[in-house]
Amino acid sequence: MTWPNLGESLRPMAMGRRGAVSSAHPLASGAGLRVLQAGGNAVDAAVATAAALNVAEPYMSGIGGTGYMLIYTAKDRRLRVLDYVGPTPKGATFEAFGSESEKNYGPKAPLVPGACAGWLTAHEVFGSLPIADVFGPAIEYAENGVPLTVKNARYYKAAFDAGNLSDMAKTVFMPGGSPPGSGEVIAQPMLAETFRDVCTGGIESFYRGTLAKRIAESVQSAGGLLTEQDLDEYAPFWKEPLSVSYRGYTVACPPPRCSGWQYLQSLKMLEAVDVAASGQNTAGTLHLLAETFKLSVSDRIAYTTSDCLNTEGMLSEEYVLARNALVDFDRAQRSEGERYGGPRPDDHVQPGDPAFALKECTTHFDVVDTEGNAVAVTQSLGDGFGSGFMAGDTGIMLNNFGYWFDFDQMSPNAIGPGKQIEMCVAPAAVLQDDRLFMVIGTPGSFGILQTTPQMISNVIDHRMSIQAAIEAPRVKAVVGTDLQIESRIGADVRSALEAKGHTLVDVGEWSHLMGGGQGIMIDPDSGAYAAGADPRRDGYALAW
């Protein structure tokens, strides 16, 4: 029997059999689909989509950013992880920063940009079309310009108001010295030229050649830390995914220092409860979700960057059962928040004992091709337009993931030289008997780790369509007993949550604070592709 596709949705699913793309912008999804229709495979289309997103939503991700790619190959039913999150520059000592703000924005904020190496490495290993054809749509968009959507314009204005953009970035993105409105066309000819250089010179050009020199010189001349040596020594990593079983499915994500293991632990805790019987978005289910998330958040903050982290132990049945025993089904507990904020108060949710376990602003997109190969990517510049610093006349906006380190030497995620960050971007793949069932993910900073399991549970537990699962209203546990909640959740449910001690924070009906999920599901019976995209942002799914 085909998937029941329960749940209501505003948008229809994009259905097809030969390929599907779901991304955060219609033009980017169109670029990926064009490459599929030209005979490209899922990796070709993923790189085309990534490059096009650099043009269509340059404040979210780009060639100067970082990310993770999950690649599923249908022939051998194997899932691989490509980690292209760069380290801090070698000069990123505490003493190098005059203030905490310098690690947040400006030329000292970037990690070594890994996206270019990630895109080109994936294409080198798995791509089938010439790289110039893959970058073709993005180059076309950059040269001719992209009209801003209403939501594009809001992000542009927010970046302008924040005042973090360098003069060169303002010249490109703020023509006339003011934020562009919806419908205004923004071209990026310098970025188009950089894309051409990358197509010709490849990784060598970006990390060791003329582009590397131009990038490093622009940063150094502005007082930044990134050097030619930092670029020269960088390479992405191939890794094995981390996974758990959940109600007969395998849910996989990149391993640490990716933070995705937080949602794997959450799902393992949820597995002990009949969530389907509890009901989708009932007070009981939402309370359980919130309390589960608080426990897994505390473990993630405490241990993700620890050299002795043993995820096998912390995802084990024994450890998860011990954490489950701490869930109070009647009262909301207090949470320290989404990231390290100093010593944890005694009355807040505490992390588990690792010795017990040792016993044994972002974008997301998905692609599936005709053969059933699939790619799930979550990547980012960090904040809106990243560091705000454009690398000279290259058109490259550099990330600001220095911001995600802590300027506190007591923190497990303290900034330091050549250091790998705890990275909250975390794409997911779901398999059944080694066959791909779904690729899914979302932007949303550390909220990714709460939104993703809600979407997965909506599909697996509540048998919803991929589109309905993405659109369904969400919650997010934040600091103390605060629970962000979309107002589409009914008044009776909200009252019941308040009675359990949750302090509800209304974020509106459709909040970008809850992410912008994209996903593609493969019907286990018919093999049909069903793609969904989130109306909270500019998500758009296409299939053929």
C-alpha cells in the first residue's frame, strides 16, 4: 500500500518519478532541476543548487561558507558524509581579538571557507556533467541578476539595519546606499567571475592559486586572521554517518562535531513512548517533546566538543532509558538555553554522566535523481551575509562562524587556533532496510536540532505527507521554561501546556524562527518521489 500521506497542507507536494529538488528558493530548485533534466545526477544537481542559492539568497549560504553533505548512492545502498566545515584560522587566539564583537562580525570572524572544496570534491568523486555546466545556472543568475522576493527584501533590510556590511558588500547588495525592495534585481558580476575561475582552476585556484591570494590579502589588509597558509592546508573530510534506529527506520546524520546527535538522542528517547497514540501536537505530545529536547540539549552543550565523547554510549538503550526516567510528565523543567551561557544553575536540567555512557542564518536542500541517488545538504554563512565582509573584488561573502564559538575559556566550545567548531547544521537521511526513504532538514541555528525530529516524527509516527509534516506547527524549548509556539496550535492545547508550567512565547502562525524545512520522500511501494518545502521562508519543491 502506498504511503497514506495524512495531514493537511497549504501547498501540494511536488510529485515525480525521474527526479526532485527541494530548496530554499524557487530559482535554486529550478537550477537543480535543469541539471537533472540535462542528464546530471543528484550530486551535479546539488552543486548547481548550492551555487544558485549563493546568488538567490546570498545572506544564508555561499562559497565562502561551510556545511555538511549526505550522499546516498542507490547502487550500493550506501550513505556517506562530506564534512566541509573549515577550522578557525591558526591566528584565532584569545589575544587576537580586541573584543568579543570581533569574533562575531568583520574580517576576524570567518572560519576557513570550506564550501568551495566541499562542492568540488563531491563533484569530482560523484559528478557526471562538466563542472561548467553544473555552475551554468548560477553564473547566469549572478550576471543577469535575481529579483528579490518579499522575504529576500526583509533579510536584506535586516542586514542593512545591523550595520555589519563592508563597503564592498554594500556596493553589491545595497545599490544607492539603501536596502533594495522586493522586485528589485540584484546582479553579482564579481561572483560570476569567481565561479568561472573555480570552474577553470578548481580547488587549486580557490585554496592555493590566484583566488586564494586575493581572498587572504583582502582579509589581512582589513586586519583579519585568515592567511594563505590556512587556505592551503584545508581539505574537506569524508566520514561515516551517525545513526539510530527509530520504529524500524534508520535515521542518520553527520557525526560530531556536528550536533545532529542531539536529535538522534531525542528520537531514541521518544521511541519509548507511543507518540502516535498520544496524537500529533496534543498537549501531551508537545510536553513530551519539550522535556525530551531539554535533556538532549544539555548533553549536547556539555559533550559535543569533548575529546572523550562516545556517541555510541550516549545513544545506547541503557543511557537513553536513564535519561527518559528524568522526564516529568506533569511539569516543565528549566533549561539553560540552546548554547553555553556559563555555569549551569542547580535547578536547571543537567547533562547526563558521560562515565555512564562510556561504559561501552543557514539553508537546507535535497535532491533525488532518476536512479534513486540522493543528496541532503545543510550549509551556512552563519549570520545574515555571514561576517558582512566581502573578500575584495571576488564577490565572496565570508562566513562568521567565529560567532558560534564562546569567548569564555571555561566553555567546552571556547574559541582557539585551528579549532573545529560544534556545528548545528545537521541534514538527515532516513532509510528502511538500507533503502532510502527520506532526506530532510532545515535551517534555524540550534533550533535545527528540535525542528528536525518534529518533522521526522510527523512522517513516521503520524503518517503525514512530507509537505504536511513540514508545514505542521512547531514548538521550540528555549531558556528556562520558555516554549516558543506557533499560534496555529489550538487554545486548549496551549492552556494545558501552561498548566504544566510552560511559559508560552507566541511567535505567530508561520515563524521563520522555527526554520524552513525541505524534504523528499520516496514512496516505499510505488517508488514515486514526493517533495515538500516550507512556506515559512521561500522554500520551493520541483519534480519531474
